[in-house]
Amino acid sequence: MLTRTCLGGGAAAALSSLSPSIRRCSLLFPSVQQTLLLPFSPRLASYRISPSPRRFSASAAVATEEEHKAAVAVKPPQWKAAIDFKWIRDNKDVVAANITNRNSNANLELVLDLYEKFLNLQKEVERLRAERNAVASKMKGKLEPSVRQALVEEGKNLKEGLVALEEDLVQLSDQLQLEAQCIPNSTHPDVPVGGEESSVARKMVGNPKEFGFDVKDHLQLGKDLDLFDFDAAAEVSGSKFYYLKNEAVLLEMALVNWAIAQVSKRGFTPLITPEIVRSSVVEKCGFQPRGQNTQVYSIQGSDQCLIGTAEIPVGGIHMDSILSESDLPLKYVAYSHCFRTEAGAAGAATRGMYRVHQFSKVEMFVFCRPEDSDSYHEELIAIEEELFSSLGLHFKTLDMATGDLGAPAYRKFDVEAWMPGLGRYGEISSASNCTDYQSRRLGIRFHPTPPEGVQNPKKGKGAGSAPTRFVHTLNATACAVPRMLVCLLENFQQENGSVVIPDVLRPYMGGLDVISPK
Amino acid sequence: MLTRTCLGGGAAAALSSLSPSIRRCSFLFPSVRQTLLLPFSPRLASYRISPSPRRFSASAAVATEEEHKVAVAVKPPQWKAAIDFKWIRDNKDVVAANITNRNSNANLELVLDLYEKFLNLQKEVERLRAERNAVASKMKGKLEPSVRQALVEEGKNLKEGLVALEEDLVQLSDQLQLEAQCIPNSTHPDVPVGGEESSVARKMVGNPKEFGFDVKDHLQLGKDLDLFDFDAAAEVSGSKFYYLKNEAVLLEMALVNWAIAQVSKRGFTPLITPEIVRSSVVEKCGFQPRGQNTQVYSIQGSDQCLIGTAEIPVGGIHMDSILSESDLPLKYVAYSHCFRTEAGAAGAATRGMYRVHQFSKVEMFVFCRPEDSDSYHEELIAIEEELFSSLGLHFKTLDMATGDLGAPAYRKFDVEAWMPGLGRYGEISSASNCTDYQSRRLGIRFRPTPPEGVQNPKKGKGAGSAPTRFVHTLNATACAVPRMLVCLLENFQQENGSVVIPDVLRPYMGGLDVISPK
């Protein structure tokens, strides 16, 4: 069985990004490409040359069955995204440029070719069905035995041909789905084109703090203040796991409590989510749970995985449902633990708490009407900026370039905060507008409300109501605890080795205002 | 490869128990038993009849090599418990009665038989080594060629025999280890003998609340107050997963914060632990991560699993180390998410939040000197009683009967609280004294301090110091969130459908005092 794995934009930047790093993984099986570029079966190829169904005799059908099996090289998708193929075909140049800009390995030519073949085959199947029905109608009256015999024969041939073509249609549709799933979301016109270095700063808050002494990094501070234990965790669990100890426990709890309180105050519904989910839900959110370099931990002997972010279970909470327009927007603030294999991550950026296998995170998520997603994106980044400002951090907000966007994102704003111990800016949050990329996969639609004052002349369920539309989804980090710990420890260290707790967190730590050496 | 799976006491009560339910799992491979009851190899069997090593010719060694492979049916243990075989042999009757009382499938006769064989074989190996050394010594002087030739031949035979016996010794030691690991911890003399129904109430606090209206169960209350979503979780994750929503999120956070604060106030060091650990650590704590009915989720493609309780990573934090007596006791209060497959669980007790795959828990853990473990056990159950009393719950504390003890527990106190909606008492916590069962597996010892006033005449590292001893370990639930939610919702529901928040939790919920219908 072959699978198709999409390589997304942002693959190059995978290691520096917090939220969608999990999206880039995957190896491409070269044989898939080869298989898909060949005609799907001799029958399919010949059907275009000789479209008459009459050439399908019973024996021919048997012969092609063998060849057919050889061509069945694609694992059928477990679920299907509602991809707008017609839009892709009608906007070919835009889609092609977008694929290039986002360093995607999506094969647009192949998708369009498969789509055309699919449409033709679909037409042919419909034509054959009509023909078979016509033959069946003819047989209803009184007929000469020889005429009836000829009709029986013709009907039989038609039916056999139809069965075979319908099988081809299913296979073609599967291949089309698989290839088209690799096409990334379209891109907001203001997003800078290029690699990560092309990302544009939107805002800068504060200045790098000046220290009158040699600063320590968070690892040294954690050691001196007895705040974490990476060594014991390496024995018990593996490298890049850790225990939080003493005030670090209180600090994590305070950060989570504070973030939930701040965001729910702004009208977001608090959630605590499952951390084990079906692999299909992970895929539908645009992450790839399989493949050698996957960021996703899978559960042995089941189709479940551990979440890398609460975006997955929150995105899934309205899976396969039709909301009413008046329900929108639905805003959630979700607390979960997150688990990432961090396959392939190595080097200085992986020191200490910066990149770890397990962490706590408070995540914001919005389901909204398409026309509102840009403004909710602005709202989300504004909330992030308020949160980090109130902690007293120095940070910048970036409009990330096309090359850094994961497949689901239409636009992504990252926040990078100054980490004096590490001596650089580090990503602490990310806010993405995924427009309808995830909702087309998760099956989340809404019923538009008829405009006020417009009388609906027809009565009855759904009668006359506007067609359903896909919602837009957005996600944004409110608080990724380990990166916050890095920032707080490194920025608020004092010459005497203690660390001052930001004012806003003190009420959540029983009034504790400083972590002092024991 | 065959493995040996221990079936513990408490297997019958597995479903009703919160903490050690994870311990009973496992099926017994019948072929292991058969293999182990047979002589280990023809070579071994014959060694007892003809103990002379001289019968091992080179060709005989080759011949037995084949037979040997057939006999190697036991997977060597990845780690070894420091089991006191001599004590087991010298206290055979006590151990046998204990195995019976605890419904263990440990095979004491086999262990003793293997131990005797092991000791004999060890002696034989030592004798052979001495003989080989004697031959080697003889060859040092000037010798007649024929005498030298005879000695060379004898030395060669001895060496071959020794290599084969040493292999047998390793195998025998592995089998002994595997069988002996199934022997449960010994039992406190005051523990009632019998099945779960023989457990004795130690204490009763409060009375079942009287309601002047028809009470709802927590599921109904949660639905009416929009506190959880099991339906969406069933789609996204599977059955028995859930989202917490709205005030349930605040209530979980409050319970965790409150429990950590209350317990750390009593001198326990707060921890947040890894939730992915190596399988070997799970085993060393007395849980069984493998087998068809295991309670443990394993990670695909690695030797790691998800923790079912923070007892595992906290037990592991001092793995393979020697503490100093002055470090003891080490008291921890650890917050983690817990994951359990709940394989085999079904029926009424599994309704709603009562038995779920993922939950938050605050766990207490103590490492102490052996002479102190009974009193720390009393301290732990006293803390639990204080915590649950201050929430205003009605509960009883039980001294659990032998048949309900998991293999690691020397004694276990359970707390069962009244759940008016479910109309019964339900387990909300468990406090176990595991004495040296876990420390002998995890390799956690301490070096006794020489008594005050005793001069240590010898200087230098470790010179003259007393031999190391194994610490005792204890674990106890401070707060298992879902069971607490069941208790709080069902006990504090009001006629108008609202739920009153206990006083002690209000400071952790921003002063919220009641959850009212929206």
C-alpha cells in the first residue's frame, strides 16, 4: 500500500516554530508519483480512445481485472476533504504560484489531470447508465426472441462495462483526493513572499533588558533554584523530558490559571481536552501522524495518537456538524498537555526547556463566519500581545512569510520574545488563520441565517434556506508554559540569583513575589 | 520469546480500585509453565546425576548446544529486582500463606526449587573454576610432554564444561528472577485476610446527605450545567474520553491547586512529572505494561508508555541511587495527567466520569527509612481524611483485605465517599505502604548514619560505614479529579439545579461560590 505524504511550506523552518512544526514531516514515496503519472489501467487509457462501452465483453472484463489489480497502488483515504476542485481548476495560476511560494510538494498538474479524467469518467459512467436504462426500457414490450436476445446481450455487456468503470471512478476519486489534500491553503495577499527571513515585524514591544551582572540561562537558574530535574527524567523517560520542582510547579499552575482567566474573561469558553485522539482527526487538522519524521506519538495497537497541541481536539469538537450562524463565533480557550517526538530536532535551540517532549499549553481557538476570520485573527494576536505585555516581556510580532506557513495556515503571526540567557529571540506563540482548510476536512459548516426582514415564502425544514457554508477556524497560543518559564526566569533574574515573579501572576501563587535560592 | 506475567491479589477487585487497578492484568502463557516445570536442559538434568565436569567433551558441548537452544524459552529480564531469596527460603510457610491470602499466582515451590538449583549450580561452577585454576597451576612447572598433554586436555574439557555451566547459570538466574518477581510483598499483620468484602472500616466521617428533592447524578448535572462533553470526545478520541467545559475547567484547576497547596504546606515538595516513561520503570513499580489486558497505553515504536499514575515517575525520580539517611524522609506531592486503557472495564460503575481513560491527579509519595513507613502511612491517610473532610464529603476509610492488595502493597487504606447520584460509596483515594517492594526493583537505598557519639575509627570514603539498606516507599492519592467532580456535583447539588462550591475551593475559583444553570 502506498500513501501520499505532503511536504509543506515551512518545512525548512520546522525546528524554530512552536505550533505548526508538527505539520512538516513526511517522506515522499517516489513510487507513488511514478504510479500516478502512468495511465491508471489499460482500460482507462483505452476508454478515451474508444469510448463505446460495447467493446467490453465479458472476457475483456476478466482480462482487465488482472491489470486492474496491478494498478491499485493507492491506499484509499480513510476520510475525504471537501476540496473545491472546480475553484482550483478555475484559478490554476494563483494556485500554482501559491504552491511555489509555500515550498509545497503538491503536484497541481497531476491534480488537474486527475480531476479532468475524473470528470470525463464520471460523464461516461452517467452516459452508460442512461444507455443501460434505455436498453432495459426497450425490453419491456413484446419482442422477437432474436431481438430480445440481442438486447439481453447488450444489457449484459453494458452492465459489466459499467461495474468496471465505476470501480475505476472510485479509484480515480481516491487518487485525486490524496493528491489534492497536499495543496496548501491559499495565502493572505499581505503575507510576505519568501523564506522565514522575509517575515515582517508588525510590532515591537519593550527593549532588551539591561543587566548589570552576568546573566545566567534558565537551565543554570533552574539548577541553582532547584526548579527542574532533567537528569532523573532522562533515566525514567528519556532525554528532553523533565520534572518541574518546587516554585516551578507553582509557576506553571499560575501561568495556566492566569491565561485561562484572562482569555475566558474575553468571552472564550474554557475547555480541558482529551490528549489521546484518533489519527484521522490529527490528519484532518492538517498534521501528519505517520511517517518516519512524524512529530506525533502514536499509541501501540490502536488508531490513536497523543496530541501535539489542543488545536486538534478543539478543532474536532464540532467535527461533522452543521452549526447555526447565530452560534458563531465559537471561541474556546483550552488547556492541555502536549506531546511531540521532536524527531530531527537537535542543536543549541534544544537546550533545556526550550524544546521538550511534553509541555502544558493554553490555546485559543475560534470557529467563525468566513467574512470575520481576518478580524478574529487580529483579535487573537492582540490578546497575545496584551498577555505578554502584562508579564513585562520584550517581544516582537511577525507576519510570517509564505515559506514558513504550514499547509493549513492562510496567514500566521508569530510572537518572538527576548531570552537574555539564550541571548536571542525565541518563538513563544503563534496565531494562525486557517480559513476553511480545517473545516473542509473536519466537516464543520454553518447554516446562514436569512437576512432580517426577508420573508421566507416556503415553509418546512430547510426549505428555501441558503446552502451551508464552511466555517473558518483560527488558533493561537495563549501560553506555552516551558517557553514562558524560559522568558520569566531569564528576564526577571536578579543579581543575588533570585527571580522576581511578575505582578499579574502573584495572586495565582499565593502572593509569592520572588523565587529565592534555598 | 515467552514472558511471565504475575497475577496479583486484588484481581477480582480490579474494577473498583483507583490506584492499583492497573496492576492486575496479564494472562499466563501456559507454555511457560510447562517449560519451567521441565528440567531446563538435558545437560542440566544430567549434571545432577553425574556432577563430574569431565563428561563434557567438545562434541558433547556442540550436541547440547542444540538442545540448549530449545530450552531457552524464557526472555531474559531487562532488569533485576534485588529479591531476598534467602529470606523467602527461610520463611517458606509465611510466604506460602501470604501468596494464598493474596490470591497470587506466584509459584513458591518453583521459586524454591529454582533457587536450590541455582545455589547448587553456582557451587558447581565455583568448584570447576577452582579445578581449572588448579590445572593451570600444575602446568606452570616443567612437565613430561605426556603429562602436559593430559593436563592441556583436562584444562580444555574443564573450560568447555565451565562455559556451558555458566550459560546455564545465567539462564537459571533469569528464570528464578522471573518467577520470584511474581511473589507479592508481605502483608502487615493487622490486614484482614479475605476478599474485598473482608476489608475493615477504620473510620467514618459524616452522614449521607438528606435531599428534599430527587437528586440527579453527575452526568445529568454536567449536561444541565454544560460542564462536560462525552459525545464529541467519543467521536474525536473514543468512548470514555471527555472534554471539561466552563466551570468544570475552573473546578479541576481549583482542585489541583488546592490539593498541591494543602499537601505542600505539610512539607511535601511539589512536582510536575513526565507522563511518558520507559516500560521498565512501570514494571519496577509493580505494574505490568504488557499483555492483552494491560491497563497501560504503550507508545508505538519505542519502549515507552503513558503513566497510569504519578506514582511511577515519582518512584523513579531516585531510581538507582543511594540516598543519605539524613535526606529521609523525602516527601513529594506530584501533579500529572494519568492514562489508563481500562481494558475489561464495563458496566454501571463505568458511567460518566467515574471511570475514564484520562484524568488529572495529585499524588503523594514518600521515601523513608523502613522503621518509619508505618507511621508515614498513618500520616498519609490522615492527610487524605483532612482533605476530604474540609470539602465536606461523607466518607469511610477502609483497611483493605489481603485479596484486594496489589503485589507491591504491604497495607492499603482506601477512602470511599458517598455519591448520592450513583447511590453508593465510590473509591476516591488509596494510600499504600509498599515497604521495600518498589525500592528493591528501582534500586533505591540509603546509607545509615552512624549513631551519634560513635567515633568512626576508619577514615576514607565509605570505610567502616554501615551497609546500605533499601528505603520504603508509600503512595497516596491527594486528589483524583474526576471522582472529586462526581462527589462535588452530586453532594452539593441544590433543588434549583445549581451546585454549591465548597468554601475551601472558592479562593481558587476567583471567589465563585455556585455553578448555576446558564
